[in-house]
Amino acid sequence: MPIKEHALPSVTLVLGGARSGKSRWAEDQITAGFETLWTGALYLATAEPGDAEMAARIADHQARRGERWETVECPIGLPRAILEHTKADRPILVDCLTLWLSNLMLTDRDVTAMTTALLGTLNAPPGPVILVSNEVGLGIVPDTELGRRFRDAQGRLNQQVSAVADRVVFLAAGLPLVLKDGKPSGNGIGGRGNG
């Protein structure tokens, strides 16, 4: 029988700025259920180590998660990876939607079609999915056309995912602010809520 304190909704969106603590908070939501709900988790990684600094960030995240986490790299094929890997007894953490969107735009993919596919996979996943995304629209207006297109696309993506999510949490300075919260069901997966 699952412990209600550790039950997760079907879909959680975790937003925040750079170094806001959003990834660590999302990981903690899953690891709180280790032993009582599940023995491991899946990390769907959208980052690619394009340079030494990014490679170091990826290594830091992997070391922090530990051996109970399986990692699947999916810089482009995120909707397919969610469909293939979601299980009732193993939560998924997607980190992050921002890099996924950047990868799509930089490879001239159809962002609208890929977003539609992602939203379809989040309609009723068999297990809990937590998605991490940056809130990029709070700062200065980018000075390039590509930067402005990316900022706008990220804002739209966040809105669309938050519309289908049961829970939406915003992190600032490591502190969570719940923006939307559906009521999780007793099965550890949760149900849709109006927020």
C-alpha cells in the first residue's frame, strides 16, 4: 500500500530560473518514494555535452542521483521515450523541457508537432512523470531574433504543459511555490485536478 505522503500526481511540472533548485526539488519528490512506492526511477535527459562545462554539469547531476536512477538520453525524441519507458511502478523525471525545445529549434524540427506529441503522451501516463522547465520570460528581452523566438516558444510550451499537469510548482531560491495542485489518488499516481 503506497504511503500517501509520497504519492505523486500523474504529471507534475516544475518551473524555475537557472540554479533555482528545480532539478534537485524534482529529484527529491521521487526519492521520497523509494522503498515505499518504487525501488528506482528513470531520468530522461535532454542535455547534450556540447562543451566541457555542460559535460561537468551532466556529470554532477548523474553523481547526485546515484545508482537507483536509470538514465535514457533523449535530446529530440522525448515523446517517444516517455511512451516507451513509463511504468506504473517507476516514476520518470524529464530534465529539462528547455533544452529539449532548444534542441528542436536548433535542428529545425516542427516544434508544434513535437509539442502536440508530448502533450499526447502526458494525457494519461501509466506512471508518474515530473517535467522540469525553465521560466525564461522573467528577465530582459533577448537582443536577437532567435532569442526572442525561443523565449516566446518556451513560454507557450510551459503554458501548454501546465494546462495538462496535475501539479505545477515554481522554484525560487530553492523554495517551492505551488501554482496548481490536483489531489493525488491513493495509487501513488494521482488524478487530474482543476488546480
